[in-house]
Amino acid sequence: MIFWISIAVVAVLFALRFWQLRGRESYASIGSIQEAEGKPIEVVAAATGDLESWTTLAGTVEGTFQYPVISTNSIAVIGVAKKEGDAVRPGDILIRLETTAPNPMLYSYPRSLAVYQDALADVERMRRLYQEGAISKQALDKAELALEVAKADLANARESTGLIATHAGVVTSVLVKEGEMANAYEPLMWIARTDSVRITFEAGSRQAMALRAGQKAVWRSTMNGDSGVGVLSKVDLSADPSSHLVRGEAIFPNAGGKLIPGILVSFEVLAGERRGIVKVPTGCLSEAQGVWRLFAVEEGEGGKLVGRLRKVEVGLMTTDEAEIKSGVNEGDRIVRFGQATLEDGDLVKIVRGGAAR
């Protein structure tokens, strides 16, 4: 039994050794094939064209011009004439307030109207007397002044009871209801122009470094395909100390009213562009110690193809493509896949991106 067990162990050891030697021979054969015929690679031709770099931002839509409707007195609201979305013109009544005096220190509208009517009647009587020579010019001037004061008081009382639009626009929010108190100097309604809008945003450090006023901006809707082209109008020169974000604004025309004040919108800014430059796919590049490199395919001795390591100067770079400012010419064959196993001067065999050789 011991004899046969020993025979079996020796057989297993011989089989294991044979398998190991066979694996080495197979590995050596692959290496020798690549050494003779070249390492397989895929290439792409360096091309001349344009390159654009876009930065995606998000912000809140606001009217380019907006203002609040306020009351100078704390007084009850008796009517709201406009609702959100209504268009208004200068002079339109927006909110009606109580006409009686809210407190003893203020004149009510009826009282101001009565004082004005009395002053007007007094001036008309004084004018007739002056024409007849019955009173002096000084007395007439005094009556005229009293009328002007009464007129101003009436205007103030009217403005305190009927809040009107001072500029054309659209009602974007109503903050008070009928029967509620209108607190003095607090916004009761907001009016905004919406034929053009601004999108206010905050950008991180990397994004902010690529932004400057005047850059092209584009918004697109993924829901219905709507889009619009605007411009980056403002970028702050310093970041917020607490958030470390940089604020900015973009202006967009909005004749169709697609951008509604208050909504959050994503848009893109053209942060960089190059025209008529040599470019290659970004995946062709590698970086070592701050130097960009790539492999280009060149003809060696006997017409064989070799991979040459080149140092290049890179300009504008996007996720997909990179500008090559020096080190590569248009039409050069650049290794796109397979460069990880290459060393400078290795024989190569193109298996995709060009005729196999």
C-alpha cells in the first residue's frame, strides 16, 4: 500500500511540474510574438477642429426689474385687486386699504378730501376778491399755499388707501389677504418685469475660476425641449466667507414667459472655446510630474511601426477632448488604447483605428 501511494504522489508531482512548464512556454510564446510582430494597439488620428468647454450651473429665476408694493401705515386690507400672474400697468389699483384713519395721528381719506374741497372753494373766492381789488396779493398767496398743502395731504391719504402700480410688470407674489392687517413698510405684493429675467446662482471654486461676465449662457428644458440663449452678466469678485461660494447672475430674454420667477433652473455657460486647433481624445493623454505625454505611431527600420513617447503641451481640456498646442500635428496617429503596456520604441500592431500591420 505504501508503495502504490508513493507512486501516485510522484505521478502528481510530475503532472504539476509539466503544467507549470507548459504555462511558461505559452507565456514566452505570446511575448515572443509581440516582440516580433508588435504589441496590439488602437489608434486615432489627431484632427483639426473647434473645442468648447461648458460649465453647468443652477440658480433661481427673478425678474430683471422688480419692486414691492408697501403701505406707509398699519391698516386693514379691504380688497386685493390683482392676483399672481396678472399683468399690471402704471396707475393700476393693486390693493385697497381702509379709508378711515388707522390712528388719531393720521388723517383719514374723507377728512383729507373735505379739507381739500374747503381750501379749493376758499381759493376760488379769494381769486374773485383779488380781481375786484378787495384783498391784497399776499392774502391770495396765502390761500393758494393752503390749497397746495391740502392737495398734498389728499394725495397722501389716497395713496395710503389705494396702493397702485408704479411700473408695468407681472404680479409674482401676493403676501396679504382681504381682512388682514397691512403692516407698515412690509411688502404686500411683488411686481416684476418678465419679458427678460435673470438667474442668480452660486458657483464653487473650480467653476468660478472659469467664469467671467460676457460669456454665452444657454438653458434647455428636458421636459418639452424649450431653450434660450443669454449672457453671464455678473460674477462677484470675492466668495462668500461662510459658504466659500461665488455669486453671479445670467440674463435671458423671456418673451414667451417660459422662465417663471421663483423656479430653479439649470443652465450652461461657455467657459472656454478654441477654433481651428489640433485636438485628440482626452483618454490618449497621461500625466507624470506635471508633464503631459502620449504615444504616437511612427515608422521605424524596415517600415515597421513603433510607438514613440512624446511630451506635449496641452491647452483647453474637456471630458472628451484636449487641445494639443505642441508635440502633435494634424493626421498623426495617436495611441488611444493599449498604451499602458508600451515603452518608447516598442514595435506596435494597429488592430483598430487604421489598417492592421
